[in-house]
Amino acid sequence: MRAANAINIEDLRTLAKRRLPRMVFDYIDGGADDEQTLRANTQRFRDRELLWNVLVDVSDIDLSISVMGVKSPLPFILAPTAAQRLFHPHLGELAAARAAAAHEAVYAVSTVATQTLEDIAAAHPGPKIFQLYVWKNRALLEGILERAKAAGYTGLVLTVDLPAMGNRERDPRNGFTVPVQLNAKTIPQALAKPAYLIDLVRGGPAEPANFNTAGQKDALDRENGRFDPSITWEYLAWLRSVWDGPLGVKGMARPDDARRALDAGVDAVWISNHGGRQLDTCPASIDTLEPIAKAVDGQAEIILDGGVRRGTDIVKAYALGADAVAVGRAYLYGLAAGGEAGVARAIEILRCETERAMALMGRRSLSELNAADVIER
Ligand SMILES: Cc1cc2nc3c(=O)[nH]c(=O)nc-3n(C[C@H](O)[C@H](O)[C@H](O)COP(=O)(O)O)c2cc1C
């Protein structure tokens, strides 16, 4: 099977597993500790059932959204994910950005992307969001907001669920680190996937591309993947004072924090548990949506990610109060399976599934969905 023939996201996952060395597949696919939250993120969507209305004219369905000041015809955006050249060594983020651009998808770019934010912007002239991680060594981030603005990123998102790295046990088991070290554990995994290995050797090491001066590289090595654990609400307030475009805060799970984010002046509260990669045993994202939507009460947009693999998941999120839905692994499996064509396939699958689910629900636009459309088993 080729990525273009994948019928659903699970097919793309199977293809990604076939193509990638186990350690790289597990880095995408895995979660923290016992992976309870990782499983819950998808399971809790499935635990909810949809109730439809009949005899509604659904010949025209509008899936468009408006989020953080930009519009997209698609009902989902692409979440920021690190190191995409690990998953597609040749182009990484550029392949994802091109597919996103062709579908007018909003693409969120990680601080630790393996292509420069300027090159990604050239590949995706449409709406883009820049995601920020903060290191202790602030010199690393010097000028990055100005660069993002100059390159046309309209929205900025601060990710706040990573004061420590989640305990992702598949990684040490596989001997996996970013960047990949060649050793007795990793070499056999790489040799088992020669096509991937050839791409990797051709493409060169997948390193954070936005910090490429000698001084920055050195500082990055010293930070050793750790982000500043001391940042607080004051940092968010400072960001608000220096970023004049739409600002979001990503990694939210509680109504009290959502209210504090409103006080800090954010435009978007991004509900996320990092795809189950950080604090394990926290609730599935979808379970935290309704209380947060109640607390936010329309004063900011609500973006939700975590466990979205089907159009029906997307429909449920809008019904329960999301203003936008983001997907991570769904498009990363596509990227690994087939580069730009694989991401395009992931986007098409989710778009078609959502459109079909809307027709079957008797709903013509996402705003027509409401909590009464969803029942919990
Ligand atoms: C491989 C991988 C790398 C990620 N890297 C980042 C990142 O650099 N910044 C960030 O804010 N979130 C990152 N995330 C989290 C995603 O933005 C998103 O919250 C998560 O993937 C949503 O869950 P889903 O994969 O079930 O859709 C990453 C997720 C994955 C799977």
C-alpha cells in the first residue's frame, strides 16, 4: 500500500511503522509512563456517541474555521511537532508545509523544527502559527519573535506543559535520543530500514534549524533538551506585551488556569496534554473541554488537540465547545509514510470523514453542532 491509497489514519500509521526504524516510530507513537493518557485521548472520543437529525438539507456543508486571526476551509489545524526531518529525512517540515499550503491548512511550527522558520514560511505562504519553547539561556531565543513576525507567522503559541520532559519509556528502551546517537541499540534498528537510512544519510543530521550559529549550537547542546522550568504567568504577560498578534497558550487542562490565561490577555486557550507525552494519568483532552469552555465563556478561542484520528472525533470536539481542533500524530504518520503526499492524504482523509459525519448528523456548519449531539456511554 502507498500513502496515497490509505483509507484511514490507521493505515498511514501502519505504513509509517513499516518505513521508520522502530525508535523513530516509537518516538512519534509513544507516550509517557504507562501511556494511560495516550490511550485515553483516543478512547474517550470513542466513549462518546453521536445523535443525528434527519431530513436536513446537507447538500452544502461548510467546514471552515477562523482561529487566531486566520481562516481555513478545513475543520482542523496542524499542531506543532518537533524534528520532522527525523520522520521524513529529506524535507521534514517543508513536506508538511507544502501539503498544508495546498489544502489551505493552518500550520503550526515548532521552535525545534528541523527546517528554518523562514524556509517553512516560503513553503507555506498561507496562515501559520509559531510555537514557542523557552530555554534558560534566553540568548537562544534572541530575535526569534522578530524573525517569526517578519516571515509572516501571524499567531504565536507558548507551550506550557513541558516544565520537565515527560517520561517516555519507549525511548531509552530503544536507545533513542534527539539527535540520534549511533550505538549497539540504534544501529540494528536503522539497518533494518535501509530506505530510511539512505534518506537520513543524504539529508544530514536532523537538528534544530533555527539556532544555527556556532554560539547557539553550543548553547543548545548545554541546555541538553531541557526547557526553562522556572517560567511563570509573568512570562506569558511579558509575551503579551511584546507580541501584538494573536497569542495562544498551549497545554491547558484546568478552568482555573484558563481564567488566568484570560487575565493575561491571551486570544486562544489551547487544551492539550501534549498527546499523552507529558503528565501521565491526566484526563483525556476531550474530558477537559466542557469545563474549560464554560470558564472561558467565549472570551477567548478554544483549540483542542489529543487523540483526534477520525472525522467523528472532530465533530465531537466542536459539539462540546471547541473553536478549532488540532491534529499531531495523524499528519505525522502521513509524513513518515509518504512525505508531502502522505500529509496531503492525512488531510484529505480527515476532511472527507468530517464532511461525511456532518452530513450524517444533519449539520451544515460546525457552529450548528452542540452538546446535545453527543452522549456519553
Ligand atoms: C512527535 C511529536 C512531537 C511533538 N513536538 C511538539 C513541539 O515541538 N511543540 C509542541 O508544542 N507540541 C509538540 N507535540 C504535541 C503536539 O503539538 C500535540 O499537542 C499532540 O500531538 C496532539 O495529540 P495527537 O498526536 O494525539 O493528535 C508533539 C507531539 C508529537 C507526537
